[in-house]
Amino acid sequence: MKVQAQALFFPAAALYAALAPWLLLASLAGAAGLVFSGAAHARGLLFGYVGALIAGYLLGKPGLPTLSLLFGLWLAGRLAELVAPASMLTGVLYALYGLLLAGLVTPKFRAAKKWRNRVAGPLIALITCFPLLDQALLHQGAARDTPIRGIILPLALLMFFMGGRIITPALAVAFAARGQRLPQRVQPVIEGLVIVLLLFASAAYILHLAWFWAAVPAVAAGLLVLVRLFRWQLFSLAWHHADICALGVGYCWLGLGLVLFGCHPGGSPLALASLHVITIGALGTLSSTVMLRLSYKRAPAPGLAYLAICLLLALAMLARFGADLGPDFRQLLLAASAVFWSLNYIAVGWCMVGRLRAARSNRLAAN
């Protein structure tokens, strides 16, 4: 028996994303039994949420035993990080999930012929297996929150690559529907340059080279992302293509986040804020839009749903950005960011579960 991984991992990802910021805030407020530090929060989202997204989007329909084992490891990791986020057990669960997911997903990219497409497999393997590198760096004495930041640039590269592969065909269909040809499709020169730049910046950042070697390629890549987005002409689309526009908003946050990341060294107040432009703005908007689009395959979701995603996550990102700049209002802004972020994922999760129920009812009626 084969089961669609998306139907299990996407709702789980949305539920976890809605709860994650409150676990951190409760721990910061001194809730009994919670030791959910900022580093644990980052690992939970970047290993847990991103891991669930990759599984839901790329795994397809594995066998039930395989899916059960993978989801069991994912769930065990989420439970372990609540009790002992810094323990060896949690690290092992992170690693086992990442290794199994990489083994299931990366073979799908072996048939790619162009070098730009071949990058996807190793990149996904790096992201899913990053917990192993994370643990190795920690054992070498790295600060608790330093190694995890190394996954940001590879994750940005994955969002750039996969986002382009989603936006380009959808945009081509939208242009064709009105009798026009999309003037700029994949834009291979820009795509190739961004891939090389972000790979170089990732290596420089993880290896702790001088900030210049990570900053310059990150800024250049961010500017190229914005150029690619502008050349797609998403601003010419009608309202009923709100899903493509929402993907464009996420892509815009990605470009801006990379520019900000490169402009502010690790010790500056804006350094952490720039990471949240990438994670909350880009990752949140792109992933929420993709989950909603895939849940509404036969009938598009209302345009207002995508507008709500863009608005709520923009507010969440701006509030979180402001929390690093205004220490006097930090707790209030953190709470506001958590509210907007959670509302988005509660709404997205509710829509997904509703569509799953409707699809199940239709299947039962057909039988």
C-alpha cells in the first residue's frame, strides 16, 4: 500500500510551525520543564519543519512501512527536542531522519542532465544531513547557535532553485492563457550564477573564512534573485493568479534577505534580523503557498487566501525584524510575530485538512 507523503507531512509541518514560536516564548518566560532555547528553536524549525516540507513535496507515494518509519523518526525528534534539545538522543534522531530522507529523495535527481539540475540532489542531501555536520561542529567547540546558521545559505539556494522550478511553468501557463509567450523562462545564466555564488558563500560561511568571502557572493546572489524576479513580470498578472504572485513575494523576500545577510556581519544587530527575512519572509511565504497550491489541485484556492499568507507573514517578519532593533519592545514584538506566524499556519493547516477530508469523501462516494 502506497500513501501520499504530502497528506501526512504537510499538515504535520503546519501544526508544528504554528506551535514552535510559543514553545520558545514559553521557555523564555520561565515555563516549568521547558528548556527550549533559541538554538533549539532554530534546529526544530530548520531540521523539523524544513525536513517535513522536503518529505511532503519530494517523497511522492512511498510504501506505508517506509512512510511510517520516516514519520516516526520525525515525530520522535520533535518530542525529544522538547525534553532534551541538546542531548545526544535528539542529535541521533535528527541525523537518522535526515539520512533516511536523503536516501529516499536524492535518487530522484540522478537522471538530470544539466549541471544546474544535478545540484539539487547533493544540495538536498546536505540540508537533510546537516544535523551530522551540526553535531560535528558542536563537538569541536563551536558556540551552540553558530553551526545552525550554516544551513541558511544552502536552504536559500534550495528555495531559489525549487522556487524557480515552480514559478516558471506556472507563469508560462498564465501567459499562454492570454495568448502571450513568457519572455523570460528559466533564465539559465542567472540561475547558474546564483547557484555558484551561493555554493561559494555557503562554504565560506561554514568554514568560518573572512566575512568578505561569504558576504560579497551573498549580496551578488540576492541582487540576481531580484533581477530574475523582475524579468518574470509577475506584476502583469491578473488577480486570479494570486498564487503565483504569492510565490513571487516569497522570492522577493529571499533576494532582500540575501542582500541584508551579506551587508551585516555576524556580530551586528541586523545579522540575526536578516536571517529572519530569509526564514520567516521567504521560507514561510514560499512553503505556505506551495502547501496551499498542492492542496487545491482541482479547484484553485481563493485569491484572498494567498493575500492573507503574504500579509500575515510580512507582519510576522517585520515584527521579528524589529525585535532585534528595538530591545525596549522586544518581548511585545516577539509575541506579535508569533501571533501572525501561527495564524498563518493554523489557516493553512485548516485548509489542507479540509481538502483532505473532501477528497476522502469524494473517494468514498465514488466507490
